[in-house]
Amino acid sequence: MRFFQRFYKSLFDLGYLRSERGKPGRAWGYAVLFLFLVSVIQLAPVIYRIPGWLREARAVVEREVPEFTARARAGELSVEGVEQPYVRTVDTDDGSFKIIIDTVSTTTPDIAEFLDKNTDSGVLVGRTEAVVYSSGDGRTQAQSFSDLPAREEAFTKQDLLGIVDQVQSKGVYLIGAVMIFAFFIFLLIGKLIYLFFISLIAFMIAAATKRTWRLGEIYTVGLYALTLPTLIQTIGRWLGYPLTFVYTIVLGIVLFGAVFYQEDGKTEGAAGPA
């Protein structure tokens, strides 16, 4: 209940924000919980779609991937059962994705030979490495098989389907939890670092104008001031607009308003709790 009271007051009550300047523990608890809930809300649509994506992935594997037998030995991969180089094109909403397998050639072929780099993305599986190309950002990444553990048992298409089935039945919630936790950590760190610099600017102005605000107090108020701009930014992302500048402007208005203006609209004087 107290969380929702703080959430409501953080949206518009500058007097409440000022009154919390000497209570960093409560501010940190509120900010961490608020940003965690924002992380859950932002990722909920993605996590909801994961089961459908997994079903689609299984259907694609079953339909598009031929029967194969793969073995790994001494950092080298061998694939049997398909004519190589094997090239398969899968149509996606973002263009074409090509799967290329060539473990026969002694050197890894150039993935560009198989792709139209303007529209195609793809993965090339060679004898000693896998190469991935994304047409979205034009980046090519390679992963060596040098650390690939030796596998005496063969890995087949049925094994691949079994992995997808296991993820479908047991791994969806784990994937969702990992995604939320990772997003929350990055969101928390990003917001806190950005808030520090905004708070530092407010502190320097407060010091120059002889106001009795410490940097820690301004930062504490800022933890509540994150509420409104973060909500606006989240709604903007849902609508397809990042609203980065709007976030900065609203955060500045709320934080500077709490620091420099009293409820009667006058600028704050030197008085204030330490």
C-alpha cells in the first residue's frame, strides 16, 4: 500500500519529494521496486509470445531441416546426411534468412558468397567455426569450435527437436525470468547513472545559489522523480517512440522543481533539513 502511495505522490507532489530528501532508504526501496515492475511490464508482451515462437521454431526445424548426423572432434565439426554445401532459405518478416552448412571444405567459405547483404541474414556452419551475418546492422560475427567439447555420440535432427520440446515444456518460465532479471539490471544501472549526472548538475546550481541541498539529498529526491518520466518513456516505447529527450526534460522539470521551488511557486530559500 505504501508503495502505491509513494508512486501516486511521486507523479505530481513536489512537496512530498522534498520531504523525502533525508530518507534515502525508503527512496532506494521504492525506486528498485518501481523499476522492477517497469521491467516486468515492458517484457510481458515478449514473454507472452515465447511459447508461440518456440512452436514456430519447432515447425521450422521439422519442415526445413533435413535428417542429419553431426559429430564434434578436436575442435572440428562434421555433418553427414546432407549434400554440402547445404543452403536453405527461410522467409521471415524481416527478409530472408539463409542456413548454410559446409563442413567438407578445409577452410570456412565466405558467407557473403551465399547472401544478398541488402536483404539476407544468415548463418554458415563450417568445419571449424560458425559465422552469423545480420542484414539489420551489417555485422558479421564468427564463433570458433576450438572450445567445442568432443562428442562421441552423434547429434541428430531428433535430438534438436528434443531440445526444443524440453524448452517448450520446462524452459519458458526460466527464459522469461532471465530476460526480466537481465533487463532489470541494465535498466536499473542506466537510470541510476543518468540520474547521478542530472543530480550533479542540480547540486552545482544549488550550491552556486546558496541553497542548502546536499548531493545525496538531491539524488534521493531524484529516485522518486524517475517515476513520471519513466512512465512516459514506457508508454512511448509501446507506441513506437523512444522519447529520449522527453524523458530528460520531464526528469529535469520534476527534479529541479522539487529542489528549487516551494509550493507557493517561490524559489526555495536557504532553509531546509540537513
